Amino acid sequence: MSDPLAGMPHFGRYEMSLSDFENAVDDAVAQIPPDLAASIENVAIVVEERYLPRPGEDPHLVLLGLYQGVPLTERTEWSSIGHLPDKISIYRQAILDLCRSREEVVDQVLITVVHEIAHHFGIDDRTLHELGWG
């Protein structure tokens, strides 16, 4: 997800402890339907404070979440051999910057978790935006 703050007025941010935020992430993961959750393979979901743009990226890039790994649609029978877990990062400060209430944080965390898990299943950003999970 790139720069959700672009073009939006910024009226302040909601403060939430790390443990409360982690609980919101856990709650979002728990909302994934069981049959779909059973298909999530070898993925670590972590909370990080902020995405740090890499060399060559826009230094002002803001991400709410990031999937790093090999989507299930691109894996082969050999993909898991010697392969570290895929990683989904949920960026706490970026989400808090965007939200003004606990409800907004919980909603945005759910959207972000679903968005990044969808990448694990090979769904691209364009499709996610069309489905309302952008």
C-alpha cells in the first residue's frame, strides 16, 4: 500500500499502546475464515513501527503493511526447501498516523492484514483495490 495520506487532511492521530495494537492485529488474523487460514503456509506476521524506504525508493514512501515472500501461486514443489517463512509486516505508526479513533485503527488493521494476506495468495494490488481492500 502506498501513501494513504496523500491528498488527505491530517487532523491528528490516535495513540495506542504496542500491546493493544498487537491485539488488534491478532484479532484481525482471527477474522480470516478458517478454511482460508488453513491455506496460509509458512508466514510470520509481525508488527513494526515504520517502513524505512530502501535506497532508490521515494524517501517519503509510507506503507501500512508489506508482504515479503513468494506467493502461493508462484511456488513450486521445491519452494519450501531451505526457504525462510514469508513475512507480513504491519506498520504501527503509519496506521496510527492515519487514524483518529480506536475503531478506525481496528478497521485499518483489518484492511491491511487482509490486503497483505491476499498478496500471499497471489492477489495483486489492482485486484485488491477493485475488491475494496486497497
